[in-house]
Amino acid sequence: MTLVQYKQSLSSASPPSEASDYLRALWFDANGDWEKSHNIIQDIDDKKAAWIHAYLHRKEGDIWNADYWYTRAGKKRPAVSLEEEWETIVRALL
């Protein structure tokens, strides 16, 4: 799946069937369901999930918690917009 295809899927009723849990979480976030996105990602214990978890808490405005998750992901909080970070994560996962 390409980034263009993934972004086009955002207008569908559900995420693409072939999407990983990481991409499903980001799909729900992009469609305004932060809670569902967080529920998917919070139980996955790896650096990719930690990165998404960090992004979600940054979006929520919980910077202390976001920074904790960025550290778990081996990353620093970026100085870019949330939209740019979302796209960066999606690109890395596709």
C-alpha cells in the first residue's frame, strides 16, 4: 500500500483489511477516534507502538506522558506539526 492509497482509505468506513495494528491505530486517529486509536496501540509493547503512543499523547496535550513514550520509542519529541508527525509515522510503517 502506498501513502496515497492509505490516505484515500481514510474516507472509507473502516481501515484497509491489510493494515497492521499500527496503521489501524493511525487510521482511527485520522478519523477522529483518538480513544479507539489509543486502545489499539496501548497494549503493543515495541518501539513502533511507543512512537504512536507518544504522538497520541502529544496530540492530547499530555506532554509529560508523550515525552515518556518518545523515550520508550528511542525518539525525541519533534518540532513539527501533528499532521507532519502523523504522516512521518505512516510513511515509516508502510
